[in-house]
Amino acid sequence: MLALKIVGICIVGYLLGNINFAIVISKIMHSDIRSQGSGNPGTMNMLRSYGILPGVICLVFDALKSALPTFFGWWLIAETPFCYTNLLGAYIGGLSAIMGHIFPVFLKFKGGKGVATIIGVSLVLTPIETVAGVAIAIGIILLFKIGVFGSFAAIFIPGIAQAIYININYEKMEYLIAVNILLAITYLLCLYAHRANIVRLIQGKENKVYLLKKKEKAPAEPEPSETEPTGAEAQGTEEPKE
């Protein structure tokens, strides 16, 4: 029975993860995020390429698609619904959604990098630490303009809090080893998805993110003055008189 529940959670979570809201939102805006900026269909590229509002909308929906299977798995497997001593189902559901987001079968396994989906899982399990992590991430991005710094702050702050909670309460935790493994895989996957960012960061070539940058208006074309030659005069010929 437990095996069937796990399979069901994995299928639901993975399929939900395949819904890429960066692509959906950019298509609504008559564009395609995969042809913009870094080409990655994720929240950070949405922020860079389309601005704060589309980026935040993408973040919310990508977080929601992982929060739902996390809730579903937690409720389905824990003997007492939403019991903090049995987090196996929660992490299975969350990791399945993250896998679907990073490796979506319907997008030829080319998806986002998992930050927003990890935030969704963390909001379910450690909401206070997650909100704090996102707030710190915003401050880091505003200060350093490096998106990957902010992304890692947003996910690793609640992730560390979860690891501490799980292992401090190890005597009460069910499936302790499995839960630790699932948590480790979650963050290793995200690091793997960011491997190119990490290399660029080391090389000092990582793309900047300007959250408060305003769109620059194109400079107005100067009107020709009375003394400037125009039209046929500029070519050294006279315009025919009527």
C-alpha cells in the first residue's frame, strides 16, 4: 500500500512540475523566455528579461506547483495528517515536482533550475525560515546584483533549518535516513542545475540582475534646424519649384 502511495505521489508531483510557468507567461506576452536572456525557462531569467511583475508571478506559480504535491504527499503517507515526525511523503512529493521542473519530459528535459520549486516545498515545511530566506535573497540581489547569490540564500536558509530540525528530532522521526537522502538529493539537483552559473561566478562573468532598473526610453530624434540642409539640399540638388 505504501509503495502505491509513493508511486501516485511521484506521478502527480512530476507532472505538475512539467508545467513551466515561465514559458506560459512569456507566451501570453507574445514572446518565448527560451529566446530571451540566458534562455533558461525559470524565474530569474523572467526577472532579467521581463521585469519584476512577470518574474514574481512566475515565482508564485512555480512555488505553488511544488507546494501542492508536498501537501498531498505529506497528507497521504503520514498516519496523522501533516505530522512533523513523518515527512517522507512531503519530500517525495516535493522532490518529484522539482524533478519535473528541472527535467520536464514534455520539454525534452530542458527546464528551469529548481529555485522557485524548492521555495514552494520549503514554504510548506518551514514557512518562517523560507520567508526570511526570500527576504535576505532580495537584499542580496539588490546589493550585489548577482542572482545566483540570492537564489542560494532563498533555498539554503530554509534547507539548513529543515536539516537541523530533522536530525535534532531523530528519535521521533520516521524514515529518518530516507528523508535525509531526499533532502540531500533536492539540493544537489539544484546545485547541478546551477553548474554553469557557478563556473561563470568563479570566472567573474555571471549575469547581473537589476531589480529596480527602469526601462530606458529611446532618445528622441532631433528636429532638423532651419540652417541644416535636408532632403535634396543635402545631396547638392535643388527641389523643383511648383
